[in-house]
Amino acid sequence: MIPAKFDYVRPSSVEEAVTALQQGGDDAKILAGGQSLLPVLRLRLAAPSVIIDLGGIAELRGVREDGDRIVVGAMTPHHDVMRSDLVKQHVALLAQATETVADPQVRHRGTLGGSLAHADPAGDLGAVALALDAEFVIAGASGRRTVPASEFFVDYFTTAIGEGEVLVEIRFPRYTGWKTHYEKFNRTAQAWSMVAVAAALKVDGGAISQARVGLTNMGATPLRATGVEQALVGQPANADTVRAAAERATEGTAAPSDADAAADYREHLARVLTGRAVLAAAG
């Protein structure tokens, strides 16, 4: 199907993008990688009056160091994220999860910021950002503000990005030397996650001193498995500890039922995958 008619704007700066959004009003849509927006346009599930393409803003691309943070521009393609030496060294969990996103074509076109702003609870990268306490820098008419991941994901397909605002970059603390793993379950290769688990552990002297676990597709937003984290910290990094902790994976979740899986099956998957992810991370 052919999309409905729309105007096209390609700003060269964040400020120009914010101005275009304000002028476009409620009918304006942002184009990042386009891997979520273009199918919706073709099906005419959305008919914006103007599309604002962020592809011409050089500031929004690339990975860099900034003090104790690894900063990823919102328009950085998945392929560049997973190939970045900075990401692989200091935020390995992000690289591992990004490798599971769709297929090579999508990873070359899709962007980290576009995926996170889309906020699909089945998307792979939201749980990683949440587990790693990422920060989101958002630009608007009144300047820039920073939102922690714990406040960024508001509801199903809804984030803290307000009207007339643009996601500029995502800032990750360094997790150098942490042990990480992303465990994903789907019905077919390259499909959305039925359930997935992002695990990051700091192991000292055979014991788990810090743990971070994020859940994909176990609610309307990505979730932290805080019960699992609490059960792991201070315990030996062995199979018995992990299995006991994984039983708490569904605490505070609201698993959906859909054509792929019923809620109780997703809860079962969450416990199993949490055990696998943490065991793999712990080695």
C-alpha cells in the first residue's frame, strides 16, 4: 500500500529538528532508522502531515567517552553499536543484545535511539538500558534534560519524550570487567522476543557482589527483576544460587497473553531464561 501524502523535512541540527516539530504539531512524526515507522505508514495506520528525518544531523551519530560514561548518539545504527570497541569493552551487554536484533539489513538501518523511543516492550534494547541504569538526553524548546531509564519508559509505546522533543543521546555507566549475557527466546529467527533476559554481574572472589537483570516483554514496559538481583547479591556464583534466584523472576511482572504465548507460559520462560542468562554470565 502507498502511504498517505506528507511533507518531508531534513534538518541539519537538533535545534532545527525541534523547531520543525513545533511547527508540525501533533501531526509531525520523526524518522530515525525507519524500521518501525515505514511499515506503519505503508499500512496507513499513521498518516502524519510531516515527516522529520533526523538522518542529516551528524551530532546524533557515533559512540564516545565522556568521563565515566559511554555515550551513544540516538541516530547511531545498531551495526555501529555492536561493532564499537568502546561498547564491547565497557557496555558489553548492549553489544550482545544488539547482535540479536532482527537481521543484518535492519541492524544497518535501525538506530539505538529509534528503537528505545519506539518503546515496544518486546524490543530487545529497553531491558538493557533499564538494567544498566542508562540516562536519556532529550532536547526541546527550553533546552536539554536528562531522564534516567527508570523514568523513561512510561507505558506501552510511551516514553518520557514530550511533544516537540527529540532524543539526542543515551549515556551508559561503565561496566568494565562485568560478566554479561543476553538470553532471548522467539518462535522464529529474527522475530521479536517472546521473552528475553539481560543479565550483568560483578563477581569478586567467586561471589556475586552486584547484579542487574532486565526483562523483555514481561509487561507494558521493560522491567528490572529486582527480586532476582537481591537474591543473587552476596551469594556464591554457582548453579544452586542461580536457580533459586531465578524463581523470583516473575515478581512484579504482568506478562501479556497474545498469539505467541499465554501469560503463564511467558512466566515460565522468564524463570528459565533468567537462570540461563545469569549462569551464562557467571561462566
